[in-house]
Amino acid sequence: MVDMKKLEEMERISREAAPAALADLQDVKITGETPAQRLESYLAQTEPYRFRVGPTPVRVSFQSETSPLSEKLKSYFLSLKGGDFI
């Protein structure tokens, strides 16, 4: 099972990895019947915070204090519809 300490260690290691050394998501094969098994399968093959998609390196980060994604999406769609989004 992956805990916060393990995730923090993975994040530290992935910051130091060269792009060529990162796992390519195109090669990742996720297996397992339960969500937990699928997560473990993914984490066994890649780092959760840094990976590649083909030759493009990707780094995932999150702000610690911000509004929830649902609020950001709502604001985004309201801006597209000129405020008339229901």
C-alpha cells in the first residue's frame, strides 16, 4: 500500500530524474480488478508526479490552498457562456 511518506519520496526522486529516465505513459499497462490494485499497478510502473508522453516530459503539481476543481470548472464554463451556464 502506498502512503504519504512513500508518495513524498517518489516526488523527491522524480524531481531529480532526467527526462529520458522517466516512464513513458504510452508504455504503461494498468492491470487489476479493484481501484486500489489499478493504482498500485500504475505506481509500480511510473512516478505519480513526473513522467513522459512520448518525448514530452510532464510534471504534475498542485497548489496547497486553492478553490476546489469543481469551482474552477464552474467558473470556466460560466465564462464561456457569458454567465448563462446552468
